[in-house]
Amino acid sequence: MKFYVLAPLFLLTFFINGRVIQSNLSPAEQQLVELSQTLNEVFSLMYGSNAHYYKKLTAKEIKEGMEKAFQALANQDPHSSFLGSDECKSLTEKMSGQFFGIGILLPGDKDPEEEFVPVIELVPNGPAEKAGLKGGDKIIQINEAVVKGMKLDEVMINLKGEKHTKVIIKVMRTNHAEPLEFTVIRDIIKDEISASFYIEQHDIYYFLLSVFSEKSIKHVQALLEDAHKKECKGIIIDLRNNTGGLFDAALDIAGLFLPKGSVVATTKNRDNKVIESWKTTRKPLPRKEGMPIFFLVNNYTASSAEILSGSLQLYAQKSKPKDNLHVFIVGTETFGKGSVQEVIPLSGECALKMTTSLYYLPFDTCVQGKGITPDFVIENYTPPSDTARWMRDQFGRESVLKKHIKPHGSIDDKKSKKSKKEEELPWKEKRKDLLAQDFALQNTVTLIDLLNVGKKANPKMILHSEQLSFLKSNYMIGQKLMLKELKD
């Protein structure tokens, strides 16, 4: 955390006959000085010893009013804000390690005017999952506090608390007209959600990483080493819903693919000058010649996940055959948060959370507000709603008609169904079942298979650009068809 010495405003000005005289001030600074004089006048009329307001304000009311003014001044972008003394105290306590969570992943930010915050992912076997929450739920209330009007920091503060204490969460859920309420018991939360599988019939390795932690590099390295030994057809790294985590972990993972000393990201200040640069510090792992690596991303892929996938994509686009870097991005455009915030302590036990710089990917590529555009845009398939399934089951089949015709020797489906409720599956088994039907993953597997066929047919197709062109020419998912009208 950085500390700053703030010069009092009056050191920059002096008064002559009630007029403010400035010395060497920029137009913005002069505007600030003039408005500070107006602020002093408002303060005198509302709160001073000779105030004209109809009642005396309490110390609490004065504090709350001033903090709202500070907040309005600080809130120049979605990520900058003034933190009052109470908020700072709660945030410090929650960060001290004495408080525990419920095991959910939330988006990278939240507009205070939004009425809910979506649950992006659940920590396997965590308190929230055990209580019955699901990914996609929209949290609208935490205990007695409604989410509307809260910043993301406030939402997280309210969700955390002492170990084994209760928090009541109210959510909106698809296909449910009324809010659902869950009582969740806070507990210790593991710092990583990951899983790896081998897709045997396609000879492809798959790795899911929902947040970067200290363990991430170890898991990815083990996967790459196994894939290299087996000389598999390709690797899929799933960064969907990965909102970030430890930046150093993402940097270390980039080092598994890039030459030592490769720039992964830089930050620039308000003058557009580079103030910091991050480079890989290790030698890359050996890989099978020409092995493709596909990253799955979506609109909740943000921060460190954008830096990892985006930097590798850029290096692959400019790679030469000797680099052996064949990285492709599949999915939807990423979140696009390319800013850096710092928390700066202020007097009165307050603080200012402020955007201080923008980060850039290699080759001076900015992702702020843009995100990363996938090589292959594939929207994930949305399963039919409960209502649609009910309509299909009740009206969309011959077999639901009364006295429908049954072939000789047919068995009644209703009688053949198991009446016993299936046992609850472990998280990885449930995840495996979901992935087996995952539309974006299925298409990524198809892309790897197609590329493998293409390279066998044309062994000289070794440049990344040639491989990308081949895939785009022969794979039409997510691409517009060119239709030509036939004339009579």
C-alpha cells in the first residue's frame, strides 16, 4: 500500500480583498480552488457557529454529509471511491484473516445502482453450495441490507463474518417468480477452484481454473508435463468466469509458454508513460512440436485471466515456427478491465480507493473497455427453461396424448423410470457431467480435431496465421454465411 503526503489547499492560494489569487495553477486546480471557497460557504451556512439552517446538526449528520460530498468527488470512474471511517474499519477487519466467507465468486465490479449482484461460480462443497445457492443466482439482499446502493466492496464486507456465524441471503433465480432465501454458515474457504480431465476419445487435456492462487502454477505445470509425455493432440485451459486472483500466479503460468524475459504486461500513468513492467522469469516447459493450446473465455473473464490469455494470444499471432506457440482463444469477448487501483490512507481513518494507472498487454495493447476478442466467437448454449421443458414434455410429443398408440412389445417409460432419488454427486462428478454437454467446450474439441486433420493433410502448415486461416475457412460456428440468391 502506498502512502502519500497531501499538501493543504491553502498553501497554493492567498486572498486579497476576499478574492482568491492563484499562483501557477492549472485550469483544473484553479477550478478546484474556486469550488473549495463555495464549499466553505456552504459549510458555514449549514454547519458553522453562525449557521442559518433551521436546526442544529449532530456530529454524525455532519460526518455523513461530508462523506457523501467526498464520495461524489472521488467517484470519477466505476472503480474509484471514497471509503469512510466505518467502511475502512470493516474492510480492515475483513482483510485481517479473522473473518470468513460463504464460498462464491462475484463479478469484478458492481454499479451501486444495480439491484443485484450475480453469483458467477460456487466454491465446491463450500457453505453457499451446501445451503443451496446456484451459479447464476442474483443476490438482492444480505441479512436486512438490500444490495441496491452497495458497491462491490460493501457486498463482500456484508457477506463475510466470524466463523460459523449465519448470514441470510435472498436471491432471484431464473424461472422462480418470488425471491428465494438461504441461510448460509460462514466458514474457511479454499483459495482455488480447479479441475482437470482427459478427453480420451479425442486425446485432449482439459484444465478448469476459476481463480488464480499460489497453487495454480503447480497444477498447470503438471498438466503440461503430462500432455507433453503423452504427445496429445491439444490442451484446453478454461478461464470462463475467472475474475482474477493472484497476478503473480498468472505471470508464472505465462512463463510456462513464453521465453524467459518476455513482457506480459505494463502499466502507464496519466502521462501515458510506462511506470512498471512485468516479465517472465523462468524458462518455458518443453511442448510437443505444434501442440495447440486453446483458451476458453467469456464476459466474466477479467483482470489476471485477461492478461494471461491476451498476452499469449498476441505473442502467438506474431510467433515464428521456432517459437512453437500455437494459442487460440474461443468463447465470447472478455470483461475489459484494464485499470489499476490503490487504496490511499487519509486522515480521520478514511481512505481513497483510486485508479492510478492503466495496464497494457504486449505490443502496447490496451484492453480497458474493450476486452479480448476471441479468435472464434462461440456463445454458450443456453438449456431450455423449466417452463419450456414442461411445455415440451406435456404437449410436444405423441406419447403424452391420451390413449396414444404403442408399438407391440413397448415398455411404459413412466414405469421404467427410477422412483428412487439419485444420490448427490461429488462436485467434480457434477462438473464432469456439465462439461460433457458444454457447447463451447464441444466446439473447441472439434476445432482441435479439425486442426489435427488439416496438419496431417498439409504438414507444411506450421505458422500460426496459416492454422488460424485454415480453421476459419473450414469451421463456420459463429461466422456469418455468405448467401447468394439463385435466380430463375
